[in-house]
Amino acid sequence: MPHRLGAEPSGLTNGGLYIGYLERALIMLLVLMGEPTGVGFLIAAKSILRFGEVKEIGQRKMSEYIIIGTFFSFGWGLFIALLTQVMIEALSMALR
């Protein structure tokens, strides 16, 4: 269904929130499994899916908002995953 200019397209209620939780959980899982290269595939998949949403030149502000949010989300996920790794290693050293 077409939407008004400036109006938000219809979608799931809190869909972006759940997507963020899932992507950060996947990032953490991939890093803790020793597969950080999988994060690159996750970024590529999200970029491909988002590309179809923002095609028009007039949607530059929305595309920048999406990119900033994606980088922040991925950065936060990587930071927490790496912090968790450091804490696990420190805890295992303390228990030896």
C-alpha cells in the first residue's frame, strides 16, 4: 500500500527493536563461537534487505538514519561480545 511522503511505512509494531535484539544476539553468538567473519555476512544480508527500502534520492535522510543505526547496533554488539570474551577468559584464569 502506498504511503504519504514523510509518513512511516507500515510494519510490525516494534519490529526494529526486535531486529536489533536479534542482530546483536547473532553477533555475540558468532563472536563467541570464534566465527567473527560471519558478522560480515550479517552486515551484507541486512544491507541487501535495506537497499530495496531506500531507493529514491529524496530518502537520503532515512538512509543515513538506517546506516547510523546499523553501525551503532553492530558496534554495540561487537563491543559486548568482545567484553564477554575478556570476562570469560579472566574468570577462567582466576579459577585455575
